[in-house]
Amino acid sequence: MPNLTIDLGFNKRSQLKLKAIAKHAGVMAKELEALADELEEIDQAIECPHCGSFEVSTYMTDHVQPYQLKCDKCNRLVDVAE
């Protein structure tokens, strides 16, 4: 019988969620709140349109905008509207 391959089509956000679930699996109910918070953070994470990283930080500036978003991986500015 030939090997069967299934493509689940997971994106980066889904992979991060699965890792969070695996990290918190088997813990007490109090820890489930930490899992829910982490999953919420993943849903709210901003993806860098340049490199696809979710490592985007907010920093203060003295320019026209009070803050800017910058990718920690590729070091480029991230426009939320992109």
C-alpha cells in the first residue's frame, strides 16, 4: 500500500497556537487561563509584511506619530494598514 499524505494547510498562526496548546496541555484549570491569554495574543499579533515574522515591537518616537511598529527580525518598519 502506498504512503498516504495529508496536507492540513497550517499557517504560521495555527502552528503557534498548536505549540501553545502543547505547552499547556495537562495542567490545572488555573493554567488554562494562561493558555487562553496566550492564544488571544497570537490572534492579536501583527505579522511583518516583509518577512512574515510575528516578532513586531512597538516603540516610542519623537516624530509625527507617537509610536511606530518595527519587526525585530528584519528590522523594518511595519505599517498597520499594510
